[in-house]
Amino acid sequence: MRLMRFVMVVIWVFFSFPAIAQKDMLADRPPMGWNSWNHFNRQVDDAIIRAQAEAMVSSGMRDAGYQYINIDDTWEGERDIKGNIQTNSKFPDMKALADFVHSKGLKLGIYSSPGAKTCAKFEGSLGHELQDAQTYAAWGIDYLKYDLCGLREQMKASSSPEAARKIMIDAYTKMRDALRSTGRPIVYSLCQYGEDAVWEWGSDVGGNLWRTTGDISDKYAKMAEIGFGQAGLGRFAGPGHWNDPDMLEVGNGGMTADEYRTHMSLWAILAAPLLAGNDLTTMTPETVALLTKHDVIAVDQDAAGKQGDRVSAEGPVEVWARVLADGSKAVGIFNRHHTVLAARIDFGTIGFKGTVKARDLWQGKDLGKLSSPYVVKVPAHGVVFLKVTQ
Ligand code: GLA
């Protein structure tokens, strides 16, 4: 009877105070952090991870909202005689590393594959899902990126595309159940490059985020192809389950500052995970400023969790907008051309009437009242990123 009353109270609290319920939700905002792959690739080791964690704190990134330090592929060693996964020599003690990362007020992520091998041909989780989830939980892991790669072998050998799809979905479901059974909150990141319309089923298999594309690279053309290619996916995302257009390249040196501003602004409008992919220990002040711009991060992390979308495209000028919790809109005016040009914006097409109030988010400057048409110069491959209020 007492237990019954307790359960009723818990249910009542959950439904009466959605804020409380949401606070306990895993990935209630798009995850923010860092991942080793884009910059360090196969070189990642224990010392690099510790240094990145320290730099995330000293650079101010932790205070700006970044939280996860994620080890990507190539940490895996052999299995022991009981089948337990072990680290290779680059990671002498994963539990100690997790303790260190936690001591900095950060969380640790790891990587595996539902196949026998990972993309880099290291040991995957096939046939050891529960055991691996238990090992991760015992180490103190907070985030798992689960990368399809090796499972393609089984999928290819199957009798039909439908059978292949089932193999993949079953594999992702299996790891979801394994992670849940540990009782440890572990963010579950699906990585299968956006195939089979993953946005339609990613949430059903427990994904807190799912990659919607192939791998990004540190070039404007690739970043733009991925970022601007996200149109129409917004309705599949929300608190606890996000589209993931891949990790950031900001600070890796292959794009101009304007191109990196496009990268950050677009990812913020897309409510995308912000996983830095550069070396945090050697950042220029410009890179730190790009990654920690408060007004831009606030758009990405907005409490309503509504992913934005493209409003219009006129040649190289694209306007994208995202509805924010306070009723205003984040508006990105993007120039995809390689020369500066003047864009003409009619706020009516973005859902406003008459004059609007605007703030330039990169300049951190209130622009006062604006009326349509608003003509603004947008740098080559750049963006003018506004917060617009009626
Ligand atoms: C795939 C993923 C990348 C990275 C590598 C590691 O290519 O898409 O993000 O994890 O595997 O091998």
C-alpha cells in the first residue's frame, strides 16, 4: 500500500513538473563536448585525453557548456579469456582515466561497433554486447558512439535489403537494452552515416543522437554539403533524440573564420551536437572565441529543443531559421558564394509582421529596429546570424 502511494506520488511529480522530468532526461539538450577522431585520428592515447580534458577547463569551454570528452576508434585491445574487452597499450587504465576526466567536472565517452570489427579494424562488440556495456559502466563511461562499420559483413550476406535492415536495427536495439540494463546513464550515439532514413527509427532503438551523414572533413565544400543538406530533418529531433550532422572542424585550420562561423551557426540552427574536433591544447584566441561564443551556443542549447530549417534559397543566399523558447527566432543569412554579396531579406517570409528587433549574435550587438527589405552584406562563404524578435 505504501509502495503504491509512493509510486503514485512519483508519477504525479513527473507529469506535474515537466521541467523536473526533462532535467533527468539523457541528452535533454544536444550533447556538447569533444571527440578525438577529426584531429588525432588513430594517434589518440591516454595522455592526449587527459590534456584535452585539462584544456577544456582552462580554455573556458567547460564553462561555456562543453562536457563530454569522447575517445573515438583505436582504444580497443584484445578480449581476455572470459571475453571481456580490454584496452590496448595506448590506454593503460580506462577506469583511472574516467576518474581523472570526472575529477575535472567532465564526462567520458567511448566508441565501439555492432560488428566484429570497428571501422579502423579494432575489436567490435558483436556477440559481447551485454559484457561490453557492463565493462563501460564499470569503467565509468558516460557516452557510447556505436559505429556500424563491421556489421556490414553480416548485412551483405543477408538475403534481402529488408533482412539487412533488420540485422542493423536489431543490433542497435541490442546495445540499447544492454546499456539500459547497467543502470548507468550512458548517452547512446548511433553512427551509420544516415542510411535507411535513420531519423525515422533512431529514437525507437534508443538513440539519443544519430549521424545523418557520412564523415565530415575540414573543408568548406564538405561542411556545406553536410550542413545545408539537413533541410527537412527538423521534425525528427527533439529533447533526448537529436540529428547529428557530425563533429566540428572548427580550429583544425582548413577553413576561414567566416567559414567556421557558418559551421557553428548552421549547427546551432540545426540543434546539432557540438563536439569539437580540434586540438584543445593549441587553440588560438580566435578558435576559442568561435567555439565559446555564448549567444551562438545559447541557440544550439535552446530549451525548446526545436531544430530549425531552411526558409528560402535564392541562388547562393540561404535563409535558415529556428524558433526559440522565448518566441524569438534565430535567423541565419548564409552566403554560399565565394565572393561577398548583399542579401535582401523580407522578414515577412520568416513569419514576422512589420518592423522587428534584432541582435547580431556574432558581433554581440543589438541592431535595434529593422524593417523589410533588410539589405545586408554577407562575407564569402559566411553568415550574418541574428536573433529576431517581433
Ligand atoms: C567512421 C565514423 C567516424 C569515425 C571512424 C573511426 O568513419 O563515421 O566518425 O568514428 O569511423 O574509425
